[in-house]
Amino acid sequence: MPPSPAPSSSPLASVRDLKLVEGGAGRAFASILVLRKTALKTASNGNPFLGLELGDRTGSFACTVFNDNPVFETLRGAAEGSIVRVEGKTDSFQGRLSPRLGRASVLAAEDLSPAEIEGLVESSFEDPADLWKECGTLLESIGHAGLRAVVRSVFEELGDAFRTAPAAVSMHHAYRHGLLEHTVRMARAARALLPLYRDVDADLALAGILLHDTGKAIEYEGTLATRRSRRGLLQGHVVLGYQLVRKAALKAALDPDRTERLEHIILSHQGELAWGAAALAATPEAVFVSMIDNLDARMGMVQQALRRAAPAEEFTERVPGLNTPLLAKRLPPLSQ
């Protein structure tokens, strides 16, 4: 068994700090991070090992811990969402940060200050209060009283869960307030594009955008690490969103035709059956919402990858949802 490194007295490093380390592998570090994912696996020789994802507000990394490492037993018993202090040395695997851990301990949230806790949670780069205010303005801009009442009823039922939920576990807007950010950005895009597509009913499209992912406020749970809830696993956000909208439409006595069309937007917004849609988009509004959803999801991946990129790197790490790294180097500003 390899010896553990001596306890580090260096300042705690963020994930971003580790990705900026010059000279590559072998630099000692200590960090306080969230254990976002953990999986017990078996190597080809039959020995167990852990596949981990650790992260903080500035990003995340994956690493492997084998069973002959003293860290193995500590982290095998730690639940996803645990706060851990880790020490080790920087390393990489297939061009990505993948440190070698030598020490680990699980910390209690009460032992950290509120500022330290906030440093562990990735969040929207837009002010959540401003986003929620804008969302309210968008709701009130819906001209049809019945549709407006349906959206208001769903938001009231979800409460804070909609305002704080991520939009995904890992793919896009996968951070606190990500669902709110994704929804508002989709609505901004819709308002810019609606004048080009006169066959799309603006009120129905905007209501569909505000409601399309509301099931995610139920599908996801967890404060420091996002996981799917029991209902999320058994039903998924498309069905959960459909249930929310149907209940609200009945309460608001929305006419049957608009109710069916609004439900169809929820059921089809994923775009493809293979991506989780319950039906293919078959109304102008459903096609419109699905396309804007796909646009903002992909641009959300782009923006998050660029925010996490090291300043000196020409390309980001590979973005799984896009199947490629991104060119991170910005164009120079226009000369004055």
C-alpha cells in the first residue's frame, strides 16, 4: 500500500485552481469539495475501485480511487452530496484533470461557514432575484386570461422549488437556479423570434415555455449534489410536468382545445422520442418551443464550458452533450 502524503498546510484549492496548475502532474493540493457522484466498480483483475465526481462552485472533475488506497474506505461509505476534504497530487487522464487522492475526510456542513458552503454550490451567473422578477413579468404578459391562470397556478404549487432547481443533473444549466435561468432565456429568445412566425400563437407558446420543464422541480432533489427523486425516477419530468399542467388547467377551467395544445407542448418539448419526448411535436407552438428548448440547452452547455475553461487553454474540455471540445479563445475586440 503506498504511503499517504503528509497533511497539507497549503491554502485550499478550488477546482478551477487545480485546472490552472502549471507544470501538470505531481503538484500537492488540498481542497474542500462536494462528492457529487460515486460508483463502486470492479476492475478487470476483480478488485473493486471507486469512480468519483468531485466539485465546487467553479467546476468538477472525475477521478478513480483503487481499493489499496486509504481513501477508498472513507469515500466508499460517503453519500453523494457529502462535503469532503481531500488531499493529493494533480494528475490527468485523457487530457482531463484527474487527481490522485491520498487523504480524505468527511466534513459536517455545520463545521463550514455560510460563505464556504456557498463556495461549494455552482449557481446561475445571473441574479436569481432578477430572473424571478423577469419571469413574473413574462407571466403577466400572457394575454389569454386562462393560460395566464394556469401558469400562475403551477408556479404557486411549486413555490421555491422552481426558483432554485437545476435544469439537469449534468447536461445543461446543471446548477442552482439553472431551471429558472433556462426558462427565462428561452422566453427571451421566443419574444425575439415570434414576429417571424405568425402561425404560432404567442400566448400559447409563451405559456408552454414557462411550463415546459416545471416537472424538473419535482424530478430533482438535493442541496449540494443533484440527484433524481423517487418520483423523478419512476415518472420523469415530462410526465410530472404534464400532471402539473393538467391539474392547473382543470382548476382554471381552461377551454379543452387550449388545454390539449398546452399539454402537447409539455409532452413533446424534448424533441425526439429517444430523448424522452412522449410525443413528437405536432402543432406550430410545440415545434417552436421544442426548437428553442434545444437551442438554449446547447448554448447553455457552451456558456458553462467557456466559464470553466482555463484562460490559457485554446480549447475547453470535451463537452459530452456536444460530443466535442469548444474553441475557447475569444476573438480580439475591434480596434478603435
